[in-house]
Amino acid sequence: MPGCQPGPGAVGALHQRGAGHVPLVGRGPVLAKIGILGPLRADISTANMYSVVISGTGLYQPPHVITNAELVEAFNRYVDLQNAEHAEAIAAGSREPLVYSSVEFIEKASGIKQRYVIEKAGVLDPTRMYPRFEERGDDQLSLMAEIAVDAARKALAAAGRKPEEVDAVFCAAANMQRAYPAMAVEIQAALGAGGYGFDMNVACSSATFALEQAYNAVRSGASKCVLVVNPEITSAHLEWKDRDCHFIFGDVCTAVVVERADTATGPEQWEILGTHSATQFSNNIRNNFGFMNKAEDSDPDARDKTFRQEGRKVFKEVVPIAAAHIENHLATLHVLPTDVSRFWLHQANLGMNQLVIKKLVGGEAGAQIAPLILDTYANTASAGSVIAFHEHRADLRTGDLGVICSFGAGYSVGSVIVKKR
Ligand code: CO8
């Protein structure tokens, strides 16, 4: 993993911990004196840099819940139907019978108890096993944009911002509904936002990587107010027919408003002290669906055209990467993991989060230190750590530090260190 530099705001902000906000503009010489950055670099990198806050978050929650019991019942009916259909081949030994899923396994292996989905009947139909969405015309708002607009309006309301005050929209998610025009541009238009928009995808780290882009855009002065949206319609690219993964994902959309601290007026603000993104290639989580499929004459229903993973390998390999990433990022700000009030971690697996926290602070990952939302939402790809931040921060006080961190396919790890103002 590449190293990282402290953001120019970080050191000043930490030295002011609990003492309110100090604007960053013109603080270069101070940073140079305390020796964190070389004088030239400090002068260049801090001149005209703005302090940045997260001033609002929003959540779109789909209307339907699928419990583990409902999911397993539908899956096991699918297994019965498949095994009956292929009884001869199974009896002849030329085909392996499918095996039942179980609620006990799902809860023990993952910590997931239910998931939200936009459409439920298709997923639970054992003759179908994927959601049923009506195709929309080019003149209608697309589904991804619809849920993004819902979450965005809530985030903007929380920040006390009007859509027209937004000057950039980043749509960051594990899958985009279409190739182009960019989802972000449709969302920008539907909201009535200004500036520009673009899409980005780093699978489960899309949201934190987008927050880094938003942070950089605002602190550099290029943008004043950036909206990051994470519409995750995971139900449309999960393989519901595979018992190894059919329980993992849920649909949701999160939105985050990132803006200049000196002009933010919202009632609740979190200063961004620094961001750090890192990637390391792995095939252990992969989906080969893409625009080349047709030209390659490949089967659009083949197993490799939906989500698949080597879950156990991912678990083992990503835990140490994530823990080291967070520790190193905090160290660049001279913060120990034990100084952090809350970790809003990626929500893929309860055991993974417990291990990451154990490596970081040496103790249990209780709700106080690393709140869990995957029990109710399941894995929501990039949105998971943002949902945790959205739902579990009201009790923190001015000066408290927190880390939003995602990890997953790529491999990718993204962290955002924040301080309550
Ligand atoms: N019911 C009963 N038994 C089962 C089931 C089931 N549903 N599934 C598997 N088993 C069996 C297996 O066959 C195996 O049996 P045996 O021992 O006889 O071979 C046994 O249970 C153990 O199986 P596993 O080794 O697979 O079980 P694990 O304990 O490893 O748990 C998990 C599986 C829960 C998947 C776990 O490995 C895990 O969570 N790993 C981490 C994965 C992770 O973090 N992934 C990140 C992915 S998210 C991301 O990056 C975004 C991607 C883009 C979004 C895509 C949206 C669709």
C-alpha cells in the first residue's frame, strides 16, 4: 500500500482539539515550524487551502425487508425445484445436487439478520431469484437517480443547503445502472444542482474514495459544496441462486454533503482532518459483467457475470490490511487508535469488524466503539460505513474524533478521519 501525507488541516486541527475551529488559510508557516512538513512544501500545500466539513448525511431506505428465514425458505424451494428438474443427472452422478442454505449459518458466519430491498417478490420467487424492475423510458428518472435524489434531499436538508448551492455531484457506487450519460449528471439535473457531476466505482470503497475527491475539491477551492451519493442497488447484481453469497447484500442509498467550513451553517458539522485511499489488486471479489460481454459472445447468465468471491480469503487478507491502513493514517495525524471515539467501519462481516477493532485498540468492538448496521441492512457495498456514520454519531461531543473506513473489492481501503465541531 502506498504511504500518505497528512492533510494540511490535520495537524492544526488536532492541536486545537476541543478548542473550536481555526481557519486553515494562511497556516502554512505554523505547520512548517512544527516540522510535520518541509517549509517549502508547507508553504505551497497550505496556501489558500480551506478547512472542510461534512455538514449533512441522508439515507434512502428501501420499502421491503427480507429476513433470513424468508430468504432461506425461498432458496431451499429453489434447491428442491432444481434438484427435481435435474434428478436424472444427479442420480447418474453427472451433476452435483444443490444444498440447502441455513439461517444459523448466515447469522453465525456473517452477523446478518435481514436486508432491505427495493423489490422483494422477484427475489423470493424460486422460479426467478432476482428482483423484478420495470424498464424505464429515457424520459423518466432512472431508479439509481431516484434513490440518490431521495438521500441527497435529506442530506441537503440536514446541512441547511439548497440544491442550487451544490457545485459538484459525485455518484460513487459498486455498479452503475448504465454506461452513460453519467448517473451523477442525471442526479445533478433532477436536484437542480450546479457545477458538474461524475461517476466513480471502487466497489465497496466507492464512498470513502469519493469523500476524498470531495475533500480535495473543497479544500483546494475548486468547489464550495460537493454532494456525494452512493446508490447501491446490490440486489440486481447479487447471485441469489448461490448459497455461498445469497445472504450477503442489501439495497440502500446514502448521501453526504461536503463543504467549506468557513461558509457552512448547518447545525452539525464534522471537520475532515484527512483522507487516505489505497488499492492492491486481487481477483478474490470479482464480477465480469461488462460492455465487452456481447462482443466476446459470452453467456450473459454465466456465474461470473454477477458477484462472486473467495469469502474466506477476503476475510483473512483484508482484516490486516484495513487495520494497518487505519493505524497508519491516524499516525500521520499523531493520533493513536485509542484516542478515537468511534470507528464507522465497512459493513461486510461482524467477525471482520471485531478483528479490525481488536488489532487497533486491543478490545471488543462494542456498539460504542464500532457500531454495527449490517445486522439490519446486510452488506450495502460502499454505503455501509456511511450508514453507520449516519445512524451512530448523535452521542459524540465537540472535539471527539472518528474514522469512517471501508474495505473490499479491489482490494481497496479508504479512510476519512473526522472531528466533531
Ligand atoms: N448455508 C449453509 N452453509 C453454507 C452456506 C449457507 N448459505 N454457505 C456456505 N455454507 C457452507 C460452505 O459450503 C462450507 O461448507 P464446508 O465446510 O462443508 O465446505 C461452510 O459453510 C463454510 O463456508 P465458508 O468457508 O464460505 O464460510 P465462512 O465462514 O468463510 O463465511 C462469508 C462466508 C460470510 C462470506 C465470509 O467468508 C465473509 O464474510 N468474508 C468476508 C467477505 C467480504 O468482506 N467481502 C467483501 C465483499 S463486499 C465488496 O467488496 C463489494 C463488492 C461489490 C458489491 C457487489 C454487490 C452484489
